[in-house]
Amino acid sequence: MKVSERQLEDELIEKLEGLKYVFRADIYDRATLERNLREKFEALNRVSLTDAEFQRLLEELVTPDVFTAAETLRNRNAFARDDGTPLNYTLVNISDWCKNDFEVVRQLRINTDYSHHRYDVLLLINGIPVVQIELKTLGINPRRAIEQVVEYKNDAGNGYTRTLLCFIQLFIVSNRDSTYYFANNNVRHFAFNAEERFLPIYQYAAPDNSKINGIDAFADAFLAKCTLGQMISRYMVLVQSEQKLLMMRPYQIYAVKNIVECIDKNLGNGYIWHTTGSGKTLTSFKASTLLKAIRIKLLKDGHIDTVIGLPPNLFYSTGIPVCILVLKKCKKPDDVLFINAAERFTKGKRQNQLSDADIERIVSTYQQRPENPVEQYARRVPMQEIVDNDYNLNISRYVSTAETEKEIDLKAVRADLVNIENDIHDAKNRHNKFLEELKLPLLP
């Protein structure tokens, strides 16, 4: 028996209501979507905005840049009220995503320049649309829904560029029996064609790596409120250098979860088995990001002695710059030595190398632990400065390799500009005398 898309929507919404989502039949267009956001925003930030202020806030929020919207969603932001007073706000409860309001909307209609789009199902977190679900009937390949998403994004004046839909983080497509998901991105990272060459598309999987295909099972495993909040806040990665959103693969997510649990519960040693090209760097990066508490404890207990930054592309397994942490049980100095050796290397065709002199300089700097800063190379940073920087161990924050800008003598620059202005004035007067003799119009 063929099941209609409408019936699939009904079943999915019933499922989401069972997961404690609130179905909002009263949200069906741009105006009602924005009105709902205003209510959520004012409640979360304990503020009452004027109509003019909220309109101005919307103009600041809505952007065609997916990456900028993703950063705004995850960060604390600033807004100037009509009377000039600053308002620091968040769009969602970023400290505990589980405590946000989770809602579901169906068949939202957004006008474009020449037509309109309808979106099957949208999931809202605190009024912000973060997930779009496109459903197809059984027998239709879900990749047809992917094509539809791409077509929607390419339409002139589409909702993704000039409405709150710019905050969509994830797309989910399903024909009930096969379900896929992928991250939203700007156009240069978002393409699809008949040969199925597309940005990463995932099927969710259980811890034993068995695929979770059906939309019902997928909803249980992926769309439960706290789980979805974690997927967006913890297991999506914003790649600053490429202005790109990445969704971690299921096995990466389970690896990170197990690393964090192992450390939180003091379960002892363990290992993660990752094959070449499976995303080891992303997994370790995300795990270290989530384990900030461990870094803080190591710093407070005085175990982090030195942080050494090495150049990029030194190792076969990764091209990113590698950092070495030197830990000691009984460290005496109340500071941390930072060595920024990222710019000292010999460039190779495929890999960079550290020369003997580069290695000797790192070792001798570590052993001597100089009292005074070594310009653009090393510095002993007091613990209080690290605390003031929220325990951040980013090397460039303390030892910058940027060239010092030449100091500009503003008085001399002004004198030069005055002289140039005078020269221009004199030249114009001389020129006008010639024009006057020739009975031609003068320069103004």
C-alpha cells in the first residue's frame, strides 16, 4: 500500500510529540515564525523589545552566510537598543541545550522572488529553525529530496538567505525506510548532481555500526531533544579556515563520547581504533574541545609546564600544526612556558621538516626557560594571565609571530598632506590662468 507524504508527515509529527516536541500548527509562514521567535527570545533573555528594536534585531540576525548564522546560534551576541544601552543575548540556552523549547512545524510557506516554497517539517529550538526534514513516499529515492533542497537553495530570493531559515544546521531526508542527513553550508560547499557527487551525506548508526534506516528508529536515536541539542552544539564542527560546517560521522561521535566518559568516570586507559582517512584529527580535536575541565584541572594543579607549537605538515598522518604539552608532577614555577616554533621549518614538496638548528633551539629554550620573552618565539606566561584568558592555551594568544607594524607619525603625515594640498591649490591657480587666457572654463 502506497503511503502519501501527508501521512508520513502525520506519523513523524506524532512520533516527535511522543519525544516531547510541541507541535505548532499556528506557525505556517514567515510572520508567524518571527512572532514565535520574539516570544522565545524575550523570555530567554528577560527583555521586552519594542517593535522597532525587534525588526532591527531580525535585520542583524538574518544573513545569507550560513557560517555566520551558525556562529551567532552558538555564541553570546551584542545588540544596541534604541536608547543606546547594550543587550548581550543568546538565541538559545547555550549552557544547557536540553533546557530549550523544542517545537515542530509542518508545511511552512516562504515566498521567493518568483514563487514560494513549502517545507515539509521543521524543527525549532527556542524558536530558531535548525533542522529541515524532507519526506518522500516509499519507492522514491531520498536523494530526490536532496536535489529539492539544493534547488530551493538556488532559487532567487529563497528563504535560506533572507529569513530565519538561514539558521538551518541540518537537513534530513527520508522515504520512511531510508533516512540520510547532512550539514547546511554556503554554496561553495553545497553541491549535488546526478552522479551523486555531493557533500558528505550520512546514515546514522548504532554503536555497533549497524545502520539506522527507518525514520522512526532514526527519530528515537537522533531527534530526542537532548540528543539533537548535543548533535548541533557538540558534534558539529565549524571550520573557521574554510568557513564550513562539518557533521561528525556516527563512529566519531561514539569515539568522542567514550573518551569523555572514560575520563569523567576515571575508567582508566583505553584506545580508539581509527583507520587511515577515517577522521582521527577531527575526533581528537573535538574530544579535546569537550574536555576543557581536564585542561583547567591540569593547570590549577600545576602540571602543565610547557606548550610547544610545531609547524604544519610535519607528519604523514595529518597536515595540521601539532602541539606538544610537557607535563610535570612537581612543577615549581607558577607560569607556563610557551614556545611558538610554528614558523621555523624547512619547506618540502610533500612534507615540512625541522632542521637540526630548529630542534636545538626548541630544546635549549625549553631547558633554559628564559626569564625575559624571546620576541616572536617564546614567553613565560604567569598563571593569572592564563586564568584571565579562560584557561586558553592557544599559543598565538601569548606568543605572536605577526610582524610589528611600523609606528606612524601622525603629525608628519598631516604636515605632508597639508603640503600636498597647498601644491594642488597652487597648480590649479596656475592652470586656471592659462585657461583664462584661452577663454576656456576654469577648474572649480
